[in-house]
Amino acid sequence: MTSNSASTFVRFKGVEKSYDGLKTVVKRLDLDVFRGEFLTLLGPSGSGKTTSLMMLAGFETPTQGQIFLDGIAIENVPAHRRGIGMVFQNYALFPHMNVTENMAFPLQVRGMGRHEIETRVKKALEMVRLGDLAKRFSAQLSGGQQQRIALARALIFEPKLVLMDEPLGALDKQLREQMQLEIRRLHRDLGLTVVFVTHDQAEALTLSDRIAIFNDGVIQQIDTPQALYERPANAFVATFMGDTNVLPGVLTSLNTHQCQVRLDLGEQMFARTTPGLTSGNRTSLSIRSERVILDGDERYDSRLPGSIEECIYLGDHVRIRLNVSGSNDFNVKVPIAQMQPHWREGHRLPVCWHSADASALDAMPA
Amino acid sequence: MPEALAFESAPSVVQTQRLQQRLHANKRAYTRRSLLLILPLLVLLVAGFMTPIGSLLTKSVENPEVANALPNTLKLLNSWDGTTLPAESVFNTLGQELRTARAQGQLFALNRRLGYESASLRSLPTAILSRLPADGSPVRDTLINDVPALGDIKTWATLKQLGKPYTSLYWLAAFDLKMDAGQVRAVAPDKALYVDVLKRSLTIAALVTVLCVLLGYPLAYWLSRQPARRANLLLILVLLPFWTSLIVRTASWIVLLQSGGLINNSLIDLGILDKPLQLVFNRAGVLISMTHILLPFLILPLYAVMKGIDSRYERAAISLGAHPYTAFRRVYLPQTYAGVTAGALLVFIMAIGYYITPALLGGPGDQMLSYFVAYYTNTTINWGMATALGGQLLIIVLLLYWVYARISRPANRAA
């Protein structure tokens, strides 16, 4: 615990937030952010991720609990004295100042000398490779350029912690991917601690050391991207991250590693156990669509009959929707090389997977 | 590769030309349609606005009275040497034309115009007519004897001067200047009036504008931060005064402000004052009620601008280390300048032309330019003076507009 707390940079301790006294937006949040890590808060809109970020930045006050920054409780430190860099969704570049003036602003309010400001601004513009735009106003910049300037402006006063509130939400796909790489590079090169808010799971997977998945004001699971994806803790995480097929059933027996599930149409299936399940409870058997093989051989120990409902051609793969065990929303991703010409609508074939790839999770809400 | 390049570029020149032709044709068609759409408005503007204003403004330099009444006399005076008294024929023509003018009812206008030069000239035509001998008998000697003014060369020079079709008299008078022997001079201090009135109008308008900005800015800021439903309700309250007639609002301020009025009585009852404050029929009353009446014109454009400023800008500034006050001053305030100037300009332009409110709530020392415009149009029927003063107002407004356009251009570029 001592080694752990030494590397803890931000700690939320029992933090709650309610705006109207009726609905709690963030419920008993306990979260540690480690020094130098890239942590993403991922979740649907209204799940409390942005509110958590705003409480850390100092723009919202927790109704309960405490936030520690570098071991010091910060509820009495006003936002402008927290020294946290922040990047906003719509960049928030000041429209009446040009790029240089925007970049100089955080240094001016810190009372830095004119010459040092000049050098620093120049260096920061080179860091984001936009030195030639120094005299432009934000209306004369493209979205990607604005975002890079906003990023450079948030970093120019060398904050140790940077918060990003859906910074790439307004960019098109190609630019977004380019910016993701840029943010990764800056995080690595400058040794920053980043707390990043997004609702885009691909973005979270690309960038993060760890991801905290929010729903309904509660962290559902916090872990590395791979662990989250491969071993979701509950049905929400499984369906929110990636493409997951969920078959409802009842848990008939379980040990620490494996369990048996009886699906609603009577089939008995094996699956990996997740903590918190008890025998006899309703459960959802979840299996990633890319882990499913159509018409596979005997090596796949889980098999169910299915019939094809729809095939959607997506270039590199075909997405096939099947009716399996009473659910007609069972999706399989078939790489284009494995696609068979006779797999058409109405075709019947076995749907197969390794039972080790399936997990039994809590029952989905109806 | 050069062949390939030439091959590529040759048709592209023709294509570009053709494309540009089509583009121009499209643009022309679009312009034609747009013109057609604004045609009714244009006709209304030209017929109902530009033409009357233009014709009124020409009245401020027109000088038709003498030329209309005494055309032949003026013609004869043109060849007069100006060193000796004119010949018999001039006296004769003058007498005949004055008779004709009396018969045609032009005498009143002529007398009035002569009166603008000096009081003694005003009675000259009447004096001449009463001394005029019968037709046929020599006129010159009789008139020089009986009407001493006609024996003075200066009178004839003035008459010749007044016969010109245009005059700078009214415009000079509007700035307390006069033409004296071909030179522009200031009028006697006891006759100077309009420069003071102009200064007073500018001062009152500026004070009202400053008061409106001081009162309106915080209100607009607060309104722009309210939830939409409440903001709409409050905006209706801001607009409420618009639904009441200007005169009613002005009159109700008299009720409120007068020495036995609500405000004074309350202050006395509360023991704050011993005797009533003089709040009405002086500058204070004018400022209070004009500020109240014009405040919505500042709040509305300012509110619109403030509504468009994302609150994230201030948050961003704070996150960058600026104290909330610094964030407001350096990030929020500059973004509202356009709204403040638009609102302030509107208020100033409307205030400088105010008439009813100062007339009802002000003292004699609080009357603004419009009061004198009204005085000259309604009471003395001196269109020259009225339009010169009106033109003065117009020039001030145009000047302000030009300044505003100059100031607001950098803001447009940044937005």
C-alpha cells in the first residue's frame, strides 16, 4: 500500500455529486490515478464521467467526499490555483486573440517576463508543429489545428496533470486518429498524467493505460484495455466495449473457473465464471462476435444451431446476423477470406466457439 | 513530361473560361433576383425617406425669397458698379416689383428673409411701398429722401447679396457664426446659442449612454446566464416599457419624481430627506427618464452577443491559471465589445435626437437640438434654420456610424 500511495497522484475518496438534491450524478466514487498514467473515463453521456472531471478541475464542488491531488485535499483550492491543464471539447480558443496571444495567456497570468513568454510560445508551437500559424485567429484555423493549439496552450505552463474533456469529439475520423497518436506522443515525451473523458471506446482503447467504465454514476470496471475487453466484469461493460452477443439463461452450477449455464431454450453451455455469481440465478452468457466461428470443426466445444437473418458486406469483413437460441440479434464477424458463397439469408449452420472465450455475467436488465 | 503538361493545361484554360462564364451568368441571375426582391423596399426608401430628407436638406441652403420677389431689380443690380447709388431705373423697378409682390402675397416671406439679416431691413419693403410716388413721376430722389436706408450703398449691396439662389446663412447660424462683409465671424456672445445647445445635446446623450451601459451590462450578463425559460420571461419584463406610449412613460416619471411625488415622499417619510429633492424639470429628471426609456435598446443587442459567448471560454481561462476576475476582464469582456458598441451607439443616436422627454421633464436649460428644430418648424416656420439644425444632427449620427464601422472591423475579422 505504501508503494502504491507513493505513485498515486489523484485520489477520489467517496466523492458524490448531485445537482438538484434528487438525482445523484456521481455515486461514491473511489478512484486512484497513478503518476504518469493515461486514464480514460469512458461511458455513455450522463454517466458522470464529465462531472467527475469537472470536480477534479475545480468547476464543480463534490456534495460529499474528498479529492486529493498529490496527497493534498483540494476542495479549498480554487480552480485557477490547481495548476491543472485542461483541454475542452470545442477547444475554447479565445476568439479575440490570435494564436500567439492565446498561448501567451497562461504565462501572462502567471506574471512571466515578456522574453521568456516569447521563447516558450515559440517552443510550444514547434512542439505541435504549427509555428507558421502564430498570427492567425481561431476562426482562420481548421479543427485539427485549433485542437493542437488548444493542446499546446494547456501544456505551455507545464502542468503535471492534464484533463481532456472529449477533445477529439468534433474532428472527423482520420484527423481524430492522427490526433490520438499526437496525444500519445505528448503523454509519453512529457511524462504527463492524463485523465481523458470520451464516449468513444476505440479512442479509449488506443490511448489508455487504464480505462474506467462509467455507467449511472458508478465505475463499472477499471482495468487495462485488454483486461476490460477480454474479461468484462459485467454485462454492461461487455456490451459497451466492442461487439458482444448476449444469450440469457440460468446458472446451474459453478466453480471458481468454470460454470454451466442453461439457456432459455434448454441448451447447456459452459462458460468462464465472473465474481459475484451464485448458482440458480439468471445470467447472461456473453461471447464476443469476433470469437464466434460459423460451421467450425470439433475443436470448438460450444456449438449451437443458427440460421442466417442478414449479411452486411463491410469490405474487410462480413457481418452476419443470425437467429440463435431464440435471439435474432446474434452477430458474427466473418473475415472476408473465410466467407462462403452459400452463406445467405435463411441458411442454417452451426455457430461455434471455445467455451473459454464465453463468460457468464450478471443478467441484462429487461 | 513537358508535352504531357502542355496537353493537360491547354484544354484547362478553355474549361476555366467556360466555367467562369457560367459562374458569372449564375451570379448575375442571382443578383437580378435579389434586386427584384428588395425592389419594394428600395422604392419605399427612396420615395418615403431619401427624397424627403434630401429635399429638406436642400432647404437649409436655399435662398428663394428675394430672388422670387425682385427678379428684375436683381438683374439690374448685377450690372451695378457698387460704388455709387443705383440709377433711377433700379429704383423704379424695385418699386414696381414690390407692388407686384404685395399683390401676389410674397411680401411676408420677403420681409421675413430680410429680417434674418437685420431688424431694420425687415420693415424696408413696407416703408418703400408707403413712400412710393405715383406711376410716372421720378422715384429715386423721393425714396432717397423718405427712406434713408436706400441712401446707403450698403443696403443695396446687401440686397444684391440676398438675391443669390443659395445661402450659407442657416448653416453658419447653426454654429453661432455669421457672414460679415464677406468674412465668417462668431456672432455676438449674447446671441450665441446653438453651439451650447449642441454641446448640451452631446453631453446629455453621452451621459445617458454611460448610464445605460452601467445599468444594462450587469443586467444583460445576468440575463444571459439564466435558464432559457426564465430568461425569456425576464426579457419580456425588459421589453414591457415598449408597449407603453412614450408620452405616458414620460408623464409617469413626472408623477414619480415631482416634489410631492412618490419618491420624494417616501424618502421624507423614511427620514432620509428633510425637504424634497428637485428631481424633475431639471437635468436629473431628463437623465433618469431617458435612461429608463433607452435602456432596452442597450440590453437587447448586448444580451444577443452575450448569449452567443460560450461559458467554456471563461472556464478555459480559469483552468489556464487566470483568477475569475482576470478571466472576465481579459476573455469575457473583450468578446462583448461588439454588443456594447452596437447598443451604446443605438442609445446615443436615439438620445441625441430626443425631444418629448426633455421638453416635458427638463428645464429651459435642458432643451436639446430637436427642441429647436421643432421650434423653427412649428412656431416661426423657418425651414432653413430647422433643416440646418436637423442636418447637424444627421452629420453627427453619420460621423458616429463611420467611427463605429472603423472600430468594429477588427472585431469582425477575429470572429
